[in-house]
Amino acid sequence: MGRQVWVTATVAAPPDRLWHLTQDTAHHPRWDLRFSSITPAGHDDDGHQRFTYSLALPHPRLPLLTVRGTGTSTAERRGDDGAGTSAIRFTAGDAPADRLSPLASGTGFWRYAPQADRTRFTTGYDYRPGWGRLGAALDPWLTRPLVGWATAWSFDRLRLWAEHDQTPERSRDLALAWTAARVVVLVVAAALGRRKPALALAALGALALPPPSCVPSARRCSRRPDRRAGRGVQR
């Protein structure tokens, strides 16, 4: 295992709403890039909820590759004020496609901390890389940063849903449109090239603009360890 992944989003919504959008297995895959489906699968001998998950790439409607795995909710606690903690462990499946998962197994938690009219929503998790030695070599500088970015982007998409009732599907479409617009700007800048360098530089400068408030952005979330969330992942 490597350096833990931490993401915190401050959401202007009550903890009960966040709990519903994150704990309901029908809602969770809608906002979380890391999952295409999550299905309850009974309980283990200790009474913990088990589930199966899948990630279809590049998209559930065009699944060229589907990675599957299993997980267990190892702890769940809620307070009278809405504060809560949820912990899981997960393992990729044994099928040939499942072995392509860059995350072989891991543990993590979610923490819901009420703060006046908002909720501080934090995750911390760690995992064992897949792909053997190659995965271990790629993890610190490629896989782990990408997983952290995907988690942060997903948390901001969740925030837009909780705060403004903007569905995850709407957020996805707006993000795709924003990305397409940036690609067009880049093409225009390249086309202008040396003929109109001032306009080309202006076009390139536009790429530095932050996304509109309705477009999810990983930059709106903190990705530093949140000591207020307590201890990290229990290994």
C-alpha cells in the first residue's frame, strides 16, 4: 500500500441528504466515476453488508472492458446530529478482465461532519495496486494521482447534486461540453499559429479559465489529509 488518498468536499446540504445520495446503491454509481454499478449481495457471517461492483469502460453503454469486484461494509455509525462514518473493504474479482483493475484490494471510509448549514464530507482510503510489479511502479506517479482526481471530481459532482439538484447526468453532459469547447479553443490557437500570435496567445490564455460553477471540478475539493476526520484507514 502507498500514500493514502484523501478527498474532502464541503457541501451546503444536511448530512441526511448526503447519506442518502452516497449510501443508496442506486444513487452511488450515478455520481461516482469509479463505479458503473453497485449491487447488494447479502451479509457475511458477522452481519456486515456485502456488495458486488463493476466498472464498465469506456462507458456502461459501450462496455469494451468491464472490471468487477466484491466489497463489504465493515462499519457504520450515525449520531443524533447526523454525523456519520461508513467503512468498507474491497477486492477485485478473479476473472481475467478483473485482473486488469489497477486496484487489487483496499480499505476506506467516508465521514460526514455537520457544520452549521453545511456538511464536511471526507474520504480516506488506501489500496494494493494491481498489475504486479508494473502496477507497483506506475502507482505513485500515475494510478494514484488519477484515482485521487476521479474521486475529487466525483465529490464535486455529488456536491452539485446535493446543493442544486443538478443530476449527475446533467453534470456529465456539461463537463463534456466544457471539454469540447476547450479542445476547439486549442485547435483555433494552433490554426492561428504565427499568422496572428496575439490572438493565438489570447486563445491559449482562455484555457486557464476555471470551469463554470455548474461544471464539476476536482480543484474545488481538498486532497490533503483531513486530520479533523480522525484517524485514517484502518489496515
